[in-house]
Amino acid sequence: EIDPTDAFIPFDIIGSRLSDLPAKDQPIVLYCQTGRMSAIAAETLVRAGYTDVWDLGGGMEAWTAAGLPLVQRPPG
């Protein structure tokens, strides 16, 4: 994961977890492994009225290719 990550919500259920997110005008940055699923989640949030949504293009693969660090945390 990219540090600091606040929440892990699967892209296909993000619409049902809006209550777990900050206010609709607060910045939200989404990412996944390649960027495909986070792009879908970003579209869902924009359609739900979120106004400051950012999607990390290329996901964690692009992040590490740019030489930026990832952190490993134990599950749970």
C-alpha cells in the first residue's frame, strides 16, 4: 500500500460504503494495482456528488516504477 492509506474499500462496493468516506467536498485519492479499478471507483464517487476525487493513474505499478515506496502491513 501507499503510506498513509486510510481505508481499503473494494471498487465494486464503494457506492454502498459512502458513509465511510469524508464529506463530499474533501479530497479523496484512489488507487489500486494498475489503475483500472480505482478509475471505476472514481467515476462512482463523482456520480455520487463527490467533487475532489483523484485517481492515481497507473496505480501502484506506476508508483513503484517512479521509484516511490510501498509499505507492507500485516493483514487485519
